[in-house]
Amino acid sequence: MARPVVWFDIATSDGPALFGFYQELFGWEIDADNPMQYGMVSATEGGIGGGIGTAQEGTARGVSVYVDVDDAQAYLARAETLGGKTAVPPYEAPGVGTLADFSDPQGNRIGVWQR
């Protein structure tokens, strides 16, 4: 069974500065009422949810997608056997699940989300 993309993340130098841009451009509803001021973008009919946030020091900026998996560590291991590299080892996000990131053989950053 193919694994679906379930989330996107836009990591930038100043997340809150982009909220208005995407609200105006696409009409996205963005809720940043949280301690990290991470802008949660509501999923709409036919689309997926996502977020806009400030990249932490030393982490990549850009757009990432997250794929729904049943075992984050197993998918990282498989990505490595296929030529990818673990970028962020699995970590628990309270109330969310286990998240991790890898780089594919050409350097593209992809996330996995074990809900």
C-alpha cells in the first residue's frame, strides 16, 4: 500500500512574518496560538494540513512534506539502505506522535510521521 503525504511544513527565518502572505495569497486559516508561534494551517476539502514556522538554529529552511508511516525508525532504516541519510532521528511530539526526517539520495528533505 502506498503511504500518503499527510502534512507540509514551511521552515523559514521568520515564520510569523509569512503568515499574512499565505493568508492573503491562498486564504489559509493560520493559528499560531502556541508557545512556539508555529502557524498551523487547517486542512481543507481535498487538501492536507500543514504549518509555517521559524527554523531552529542549525536546521534546514525550505518546504518539507511528511508521509504517514506505521514505524518511523523502520522507514528511516529503509531510506538509508536505499541511499538516503537520517537528518532528524525519531522524536516524540506530545499529542502528535513520532516524527523524523531523512534526506533522499539527492538531498531532498522528507519527514515521516507515525501517528
